[in-house]
Amino acid sequence: GGYTIHAKSNDPFAAYNCPAPLSDSERPSYLAIPEEITALLDTEIQKIFENKDLSNCGDREKIEQIREYLLSNYKYSLDFSMRPEDKDPLESFFRRRRAHCELFATAAVLIARRLGVPSRYVTGFLCFEQSPAGGYYVSRIENAHAWAEAYLNDEEKWVTLEATPEDGIPR
């Protein structure tokens, strides 16, 4: 059983390029945000872009700033649990500043979307162990990972937005 996926290289800015370019009919689904968390996202965006004029930032600069902020200010931890006062896992993540890859990816997607950059949440496996029985790689549960992809409007392509600290990325 199982399935086979092949990738030509391990490019940190490569992303599955479907759809490319993003059609007008698909765009709204990659920009959707629950209304109840917009204020939460706006507070975090103010911290990320503290002294920057967002009107002069391109999409690549926005996602790179999101990535750098999360990598510099948050820690990877599998020990994440909601507190009774938290209404949303994202709120808990922003308050505690530590969590697993799923919340790093969620935060990156929602912040990018709030900034007008179409984004998607991706899960999969990062596999590096080649099988001795054939020309393929072995996928194990410890290879499971979540990350974000963002669509650069000005470049008309999807790119990876990996905001999880290195110690939380399967190696």
C-alpha cells in the first residue's frame, strides 16, 4: 500500500504550482479569514510591521517579514495546550509564543491573508530516508509536517512560507 510522490529538488521557495496563476474565482477562498479573529491578527501585524509602511511592501517582503518575525519571536514545542481563558488556539499561540508546526502554519496563513496575500495551509511529509529496497523514500509519522504557501500576486506564483523554527522541521 501507499503512494509515491517525487520532487526534483528540495527548494525552500518551491511550492506546488497549481493553480498558477490564481484565478479571480479562486482568490476569495485563499483570502478568507474568520471575522472574529481579525482584531487578533491586526494586533500581531502591528508588532510584525512596527516601523514599516505596508503600502510600500511587496508580497515577497510581507511573507518574509512574517516568517522572520515568527522564527525570531516564537519557539517550537510539542507541549501545547489551551488555557481556559483562551477562546482560540491562535490566541493561545500568540500569548504563549510557542507551539507545534500546525499553529506556526496557521498563523502564517492567516496573517498573510489579512495582508492581502492569498495563502494556504499545507500538510504532508518531509522524507529524507531512502528505502534500501528501491528508489523511493520512506514516510514515517515523525516526518509529518504542516507549513504555509503564499501566492505572490506580483510574480504570479506560489512559494513556500515556512515559519516553523528549524528544530520543529523533520530532518
